[in-house]
Amino acid sequence: MNLQGKHIILGITGGIAAYKAPMLVRLLVKAGAEVRCAATDHALQFVTELTLETVSQNKVYHDLFAIGNDHTTEHIALKDWADLAIVAPATANIIGKMACGIADDALSTLLLSMRQSIYICPSMNTQMYESPILQRNLQTLKSIGVHIIEPKSGFLACGTNGAGRMPEPEEIADLVCNADDEQRLDYAGRRILLTAGPTYEKIDAVRFIGNYSTGKMGFALAEELADRGAEVILVAGPTHLSTHNPRIQRIDVESAREMHAAATKAYPECHAAILTAAVADFRPDHQADHKIKKASADQDMTLHLIQNPDILASLGRDKRDDQRLVGFALETTDGIDYAIDKIRRKNLDFIVLNSLQDPGAGFGHDTNLVTIIDHDGTRHPGTLKTKRQVAADIADHLVSLL
């Protein structure tokens, strides 16, 4: 079982099966996940806050307006942090709230805000579980993509035998792990073009003009899209990174002109393109095929630079009505104004803006902080996340346009 690097919210509600929650937390942590518990007040009558904090090594979220919360909108911050949520046990009360969109406490408000995968484990008396109202609510949740982990039949706390017993923590952890390996395939049947990494513009046989891009953001996007079913054409500049998903077709290039040729050739057969590469705007007008020697110690060298083709603008001019085009902008000043202008000039559907002024964002980091800006100027500011999480946000935004 492997949930390495996953961020999981465990929602706990007020059923007797809440006593199993600490063991479920331990199993998820052992599988590599980081777990944060969100509990109702009734849940904390069955299992203590101290126990949950000890096994998860994180604070328990249970009060929507607690002074000690890390954020003023804790439910949104937790939603942004999470990869998925499990509600175990899930009482009839929380199931009814979720089905009807009621958000009147910390857990129900958090669940209403989530767009990530949610797994619920109904746990209650058999007569409650078999209630037509409860079954209708479960069907409503299934219809909107909530995963139901069916209860077991067995001896219940009320002293009877029947359906409604929450599965053991080991079974829940295994089910979530296996389901996570079969992520939603909302990009199935789509072909997406990606560019990533830097370009190198040769001066001579040993020197070049380049930049600090590593390609991490583009490669994270490639893996995210491929994991969700896309056929990805990845045009990559010089980088040490490797790809893993077999649905990624990698084309390695070195210069901006090579990247331009590969991208313009691939785009007509693609549903969308996301251009993350840090392409050199200029190149030397002459590239020597040998190492240029200096004639004397005090000799200067002058390079005459000419413009490279603008890949994003080229694709924007050729874009059909049935295609989508996404650009990236890395700025140090006036980022919003420049990004909005870039959307207009290059015919983009949206742009992803990040700044070198934000700690943990930009070249070389494993994290990023971006703002997605739509064609109409609408802004979707993000928080500092791993680049894979940012990739998921971008993929979520693009799939709604496809």
C-alpha cells in the first residue's frame, strides 16, 4: 500500500465507529500520507482530540471560527491543501448534509467546498441505513462523484445483527489506496501538447545562452494529465528530468527554433496546448562550430542577438475554435498587467502567472505559487503548493473549458 506524499483529510462524525479513526490515521500515515483530521463535536465524544493529534501529528479541525485556526477561512485552506477526503464513520446526519448542501459546522463546510475525491463510510443502525431517505441521499452523492465504501453486515452497537457496520481501518485504507491508483480519467481521449524546460541558444561549440528553468512545472503537468487519461506530447528543452507515464510522448529539443518546429507540427492534432517552457527570446545571429578563442587577455566579445520565433503567438494565430491554449508568465514586476496583456496579444484562453518575488516559487523549487487569469481577466489566486498540486489545479481549470 502506497500513498506517498498524499494529503488526506479524515472526517470523523459522531458514531460509535469513531473509535476506529486513530487506527485508520496510523495506517494512512504508515502508507506515506500526511493526514489532518476534521471532526464534529459529537465525534469528539467518542475519540479525544489529543488522541487524533498524537497519531496524525497535526491539529484537529473542529471549530469553524476557532481563534487558534491557522487561517481565517480554514475550510478553504484545508481544501486547497488536500488531495482527497475520507469520512469515516459517516453518520446519517453528515450524509444528509452533504446531499442537501448544508454547511453548518466545520466538517460539513469543508466538505461542501471540496472538488477533490471524497470517500464516505456509512455507519449506523440497520434500520437507519435501510431508510429510503438515507438511500436516496447516498444515490445523490454517488451521482455527483462521491465514492461510497459500503458498510458490512455484522454485530452492531445497538445489539442487533445487520448492515451498517463500518469496515475495518485496514480495508478502508486498502480501498482508498487502490482507488487512488485508478484516478479519474477526465482527460481520456484528449491529446495535449506541453512544452517544458529551458532552451539553449548556442554561441559556439561549448557556450550557450540559457536560463535557470528546470522543467519541473511542465513535467509535473505532463504526469498529471497523463495520469488522468490524456495522451501528452511533451516537447522538452535540456533537462535532467525523466517521465514515467507511458502516455507521455517526449520530444527532446535544444533551441527555441527546434521547440517552435516541434510545437507547431504537433498542435494541429491536439485539443489543447500548455506552454510552460522558458524559451529564450533571443539567439546569437551566428553560432560558431568551434570554440571561440580570445586573442588577448583584455579583448572584449560582442554578441549580436536576433529574435527567436514566438511559439505562443504562433499557436495563438493558428488556434481553431475547438482548441484551447494556455500560457505561462514568470514576472518580477507588474505581473498582473503584463499577464492580462499577454492573454490578449497571444489569443490565450487563460494564463498561469507566477512571480520570482514569491518565496518558494519560480525556477528550481519543488513548490509554486500561481494565479490563474482567465481570458476575461477573472483571477484565481492560489496558495503555495507542491508543483504536482499546482498541476492538478491547472488541469482542473483546463478540463472545464474542454
